[in-house]
Amino acid sequence: MFTCDNCGRQVETEGETLTWTTSVENGRRRNYCDACSRTHLRSIEGKLDSEWW
């Protein structure tokens, strides 16, 4: 089971996460679904921690 660290959306297979974004914040791997990735794209590219979104 894979879970979006922003909205909590869950999917069962890794294949469903192909459009998701992965980042590392404070040494912890975080996954964001495609909807959250699109919404917060500039913050992700600017390397802002998810706390700032």
C-alpha cells in the first residue's frame, strides 16, 4: 500500500504511483500523488519542505 504524504490518498500497487513525485525531506522519503504534485509543483521544485505548502 502506498500513501500520499500530503492528502493521504492510497493505492495498492507501485504501478499506480508512476505519476507521483518523490522527495527527501530531512532524510525521510516522502511521496506525493499526481494531484498534490501538480498543485504544489513550484514549491516542490523550489525545494520547500511540505510544511510550507
